[in-house]
Amino acid sequence: MPTINQLVRKERKKVLEKSKSPALKNCPQR
């Protein structure tokens, strides 16, 4: 089972590939 940090990193990589602004919307905690 992956840790929260690992999940966030995966999501961030996916989002960063598309554009930088959605990353803030998908990860409000960071």
C-alpha cells in the first residue's frame, strides 16, 4: 500500500505534465 506522499507525487507528476496550475487545485493541502 503506497503512502500518501507517494500518491501525491504520482498525481503531481501527471498534473505537471499537463500544466502547473491544476496541481494546486488537485492538492489543496500542499
